Amino acid sequence: MEFKNITEAIDQIAVLQKKATEFNTSEDLKKDMSESLKALESFILTQKNNEPIIEDKKSGVTLSTNEFIDFMILKSIDERDSALRNRQKYSEKDLMSLVIKDKAKFKTLSDTTTMAEWIPVEFQNQVIDLIIEKTAVIADFIQNIFRWSTGSSTRRYPYVDWYASFYGVEGTTITESNTSDLYFDISAKPFKGLYKWTDEVDMFTVVEMLPILRNALYFGLSISIEDSIINGDSSLSSPSVRRYWDGLRRLAIDAYNSADLSTFNYTNFRSLRQKLAKYGIRPQELLIVAEESKAYYKMLNDSNFLTIDKVGAKATILTGQLGIYDGIPVRTSSVLPLTDSTGEISKTPANNTYGSILVVNKRPFAVGFYGSPIVEWDKDITIGVTYLVMRQYFGFSAIYSTKGVALGYKM
């Protein structure tokens, strides 16, 4: 049994459930129910693997995010490289057919609309969802995710303190000495994922390369975004995404929320956690991000570290969580770097030999996505290299405190 869409799947289950209530449950009906439930489960998992689905309100046709991204990539290349189309005699509809395999679906789309008209504005949110999913540091601990597509790339939001003050005396006079404390800004900056290939690669194989291209673009974007959140330093002058703002490491050091964890145990870890004050009290609000080559293994050596076999396999499947320490989920990050003995990134690479961890409260930070992802293509004919870039504007900010993160170093 197979389902074409979620509506058909739900309808089938409803029919069988109705039969089950109206008649004695026979063995055949039990079998039908079992098969339908298995098919529904398979369908849902397939849709999850195929990423989100979007629907054309004109034709009723649905496309997966992957299908649409593949089309965007082909479309951007086709617009710049007429040879790809001319040599293969591609039209726009031919191009669509390369990524939309369902003939009935493709015919409906072809007969009713062009792709340019078909693209819904809401699609940008689903691409951004994929970027968030692959940028674990966002998906795991930043609860405040904002999106906007109009106005400037800087957005001002009202300040919200999760630990709000209350008053109960009628007639109490409230005065504000500093109104700038009542809002925070998120300034979105350009981030780009890059994929490139040389003329030695047959241009016609671009269709076969689409899954690789798509994943490379997502991965490039997610890594650069995570790097800026963790290692951002606004004092840098080099052309790097790290210069956009002060990231979690910099905020912890500047707030004096850092400590030497060369001896790693409960006592020293809790001394670090204590530096977070009210932001370190509730384990369910916290996340430990560990440098993956040294710090994580030092944590593993502590008998108090609960590995995933004790926590449950679903933790890894759903969030990438690798264990629990002091009641707090632990994960690693490939962009959390080795540092010197003070927790700083030395300009002399040989000095960067120590691991570190970040203990982060999920609440005081926010991220923002501005506008839609854009796929662009260009070629340097002097060296014969083709460049494919996905660009997204992204911002990071502390909402009401920069003290919601602590750094443990020298591990």
C-alpha cells in the first residue's frame, strides 16, 4: 500500500477506523489496519527524509524542498550558461522535468503555470528551516528565532526578560531612566555557501550532481553561521564572518564568565556554572557545547558523564546530543576551536593545543533570518572554474544579557 499525499493517508486510516467501530473487528480488517498504519508511518518518514513539502494553490501540486532547491540550482546555472540549454535544447519546462520526476505532477504544473509564477513567497521559511536543522547550535539552544522579509536588514524588537519583575500595588509609579534597555536589534549580515568545479567536469553531469550541490550549499551556510555564533569577535578586521558580532566565546570571556578546567570534575564544573548566576540554575535551560578533539574526551573520562547508552538513543537521533553532564545535555561542535592556555585563539597556531567547553543558557540570545535564500552562479573563464553560491542574510544578538554563557578552557 502506498499513499500519494498525507490527505490520502489520513483518509484511509479514517475509513478503516470507521469500519472497526461499525463491524466486528475481523482478522482481515486487523490486517488492513496494520498495513495502513505501517504505510502511514513509512510515508511520514519518507516525507521527513525528503524535507518539507510546499503546495501550489493554483494547481494543487506539491513539491518537496529538495525538488525546489534542485530547480533553483539548475535555473541559476541555465540563466548564465546558455550552452547548457542550447546543446541539450532545454526549455524551462524541460529543465523542470529533470527534477520533477512524477509525470502527472509535471504535466499539471506545465499546463497551468510557469515556475516563476508558481514559487510561493512562504517557501523561504522552509529553506531556512533546513539551514536551522543543519546548524545544530541554533536548533539546540536558541529558542528565539526571528524572520522578516521587508524593510531593512536591521530589525528592532521589544526587550523581553524571561525573569520579569512584577508589581502589585495599585497606583505605583513606574519610571524608565534608560529607554534603550527596552529593545534590542538584530542586524542581518550576508552568509554564503560555496560549491565549485572545473571545466574538466562535464557540464551535463550537473543534474547528477544536484544532491551533492544541494547538501554542499546547506552545509557551507550552516558551518559559517555556527562559526559566527561561537567564535564571533567584532574587534577582528579580517574579512571573515567572525567579525560581524561578538559570539559566545567572546561574550563569556568579556563577562569574566570563564574558568580553567584543566582538572575536570563536578566541583570545578559547578564553579563554572555558578558564574552564570540566575542563568545557570535550571539544567533544562542549559546546553554544554564541547570542542570535539580534546574537551569531549576529557568529559568522557569523568564517571559522572552519562553516555548515550544511559540517556537513550533517541537523544542522538533527534538532536545530536551525545550525553548528559550534571543534568545538562552535551553535544560537540566542529567549529569550537583549540585555544591557548587562557582560552583565547592565539595568532601562533602552535600555541592552540587546549580544548574548551561552552555552557549556554538557551534564553538570552536570538537569531534572525532576513529575506529569502538566493542561489547565484558565476564562472572564471581564465582558470575554467565554475562557482555556485547560496546566500542568506543572518543575524545574532543578545536579547537582555550577555552573561548567559560561560567558557571552560585548558581542557
